[in-house]
Amino acid sequence: MADAPTTESVRTRRAVLAAAAGSAAALAVSTIRPAPVAAIAAPMLTETDNATTAATGVSNSTADSQGLFGHAVGDGNGVEGTSVTGHGLRGISSDSSDPATNTSNAGVVGVAGDIGDIPANIALTGVFGRSDPSSNPDIAGAGVWGQSDDFGVIGDGGIGVLGDGFIGVIGAAASSAGIGVLATLDVAGGRALRVEGRAEFTRSGRATIPAGQSRRTVALGGCTTSTLVLAVLSANRSGRYVRAVVPGSGSFTIYLNATVSSSTGVTWIAFTNPTNHSG
């Protein structure tokens, strides 16, 4: 027959059970209570929007290794950055040391085509853009393309825009009322346009007045009665000079003061009238 429990043994068992119950309750409370936000950093997940309340970054301590990359297949964007009021995407290369040795510190590099054709030195460049030449004769590759109904590209600096190539700069107007290249200057005594070297004007040429004649009509597309045409003899004819140049629709007529005894060349150049932009 088993011994009856003593008062001491009953007290001991109750203490053990009470302690166990207290531990279970404490565990339940700690499970229900939310953990402090700053205590645990949640891992980033794929195929979802990782919502955060603070900046999230990736830092790579290995030299010459990428901090973060994004790659998309097909027409998807490798990396996309958007912002409500700030910068959608920023690229910063903060080292401004000697560009002869620090050759790659460009803020943003954009390449369409072979990345191996980036020049050896693109130092101190905010944005570098490069494109392979197009294989389609109707489409041209563009290293940088800026588009806006206001200004497609703005250049502000000691030299606002520098063009270096077979053709340095091309300006094309989208309509007959437009202007291909506009040079302006608001400072008195300055120069809106300076040309160093030869200049070529397609609305210029030389006409020949035959012997025994005193005038010559020259066809000129776009010419109107408001077009300004200047003409001068290109041969020495004693007592002969250009008396007048009269523009008309699609042509102009050069008049001498008298007939010439032998064929005589006349050099001319036509300008659009600045008061009404005609011709």
C-alpha cells in the first residue's frame, strides 16, 4: 500500500505546477505581443513589393564589384526608379580626383549596343551615352536623346553645347516657319554668331549674263517678293555695275546699268527678310 502524500510533497508539486503554468503564460504573452520594429530587419523578398518605412540599400565592400544590378529579359526594364517629387533615379560618382588616372567616374553610363566600346576615359562626366551605329539606313543611333515640347536638351556651362564629329551640330526645323539654328545674345557689343573658317550658304551662287544682255533671271525655290538678294559683278567690266536685284515668286532678276560686250559673271546671295520671315 502506497504511503499517503505528506504536506511537504503536496506543496512542492503545487510549486512546480505553478511555475510551469507561469512560464507557459509568459510564453503566450510574448508570442502575442508584437516585437519592436527596430529589433528585427526583415529580409528582402523576390516577386513582391518590399514595403519599408526607411531607406533600404545594398553595400558591397569588395573593390571593383557591383553594388546592385538588375537584369530583365525581353522588353522589361533592368532597373526602374520613380519618385513623387524627388529624383526618379540618381547616379553619382563622387570621386573628382585627377581625371587622367580616375578614368571611369561618370555619374550615369547608358549604352545601346556593345558595352566594350565605351571610351577608355570618361572621367568627370555627369551622363555618358553611347550607341552602336544603326544597321537601318532610315534610323540613326543616338548616344543621348532628349525630347520635349520645350527644350529637348539644355547645355549650361562655359561652353553650353560642344559638338565634335564629321558634322559638329545639326539643327533642323520641323516646319517652314521654324528655325534650324538660332543664335542669340542679350549683351550689348557681343556676337551672336562667330564663324571660324569657311562658311557655305546654299542660297547663293553665280549667274552669267550673256554678251549683249543687261539682265539675268535666276530660279530660286522659296523666293518671294520679300526675299533679300545681294549681287555684285564677279568680273571687271569698266562702267558696268549691278543696278538692281528684283525678287519674285520662285526667282529673282539681276539688272545691270547697261549691256555687256562679253559674258559676265554675277555673284549673289539671298536672305530671308527678318521683318516678316518671308523668302
